[in-house]
Amino acid sequence: MHIMLTLIAVASLMVSFIATIVAVSTGNPKPYWLAVGSLYIFSMLAGFSYGQLTIAFVLILFLLAIGSSIKPIKNGLQFAAWFGAGILVSFFAVSYVDDRWLFFPMTLIS
């Protein structure tokens, strides 16, 4: 059972890396959403060791996905604005929000 969960975690991390590279290079919002979902699964499976660190990247990608879905990100200034907002939200979420609420959607499944 542990090996299967490890394989799922590693696969979701690899999918997240590839989707992030594709999303940043193309500007298409769908790879951003794929990266958010797969990195969130990795964060949940990584638990308290890496989960707290990677949830910050999930929130940054989440805001980039929202920004790309609302209006395509066409230049570096727009990307920097959404990226900066993601850093700000992730800082406050990781610092002040309990892990129970950050991982709440995944607790509904189990």
C-alpha cells in the first residue's frame, strides 16, 4: 500500500512539473489547472513533511490559473502581478490557516 501511494505521489509531482512548464510556455489555462490539481494531490500525500511547503506552490499556481482563465496573461507584468498575488496569498495561508482547512477538500474523499 505504501509503495502505491508513493508512486501516485511521484507521478502527480511529475505531472505537475510538466504541466507547469507547458502552462508557462503556452499561456493556456488548462495546464495550470492540471498542475494545481496534481500538486495538491502530491501535497496531500506528502502530508506534514513536504505538504506544508508545497501547498504554497499550489496556491501560487491556483492564482496563476485564475488569472489565465479570466484574461490570458500576455506579458511579464501581468504574470508578475498574478505571481506576486499568489505569493502573498500563500504566505498568509501557510502562516495563519490551519492544515485542516488547507487540505479540507481532500478530507471529504477519505
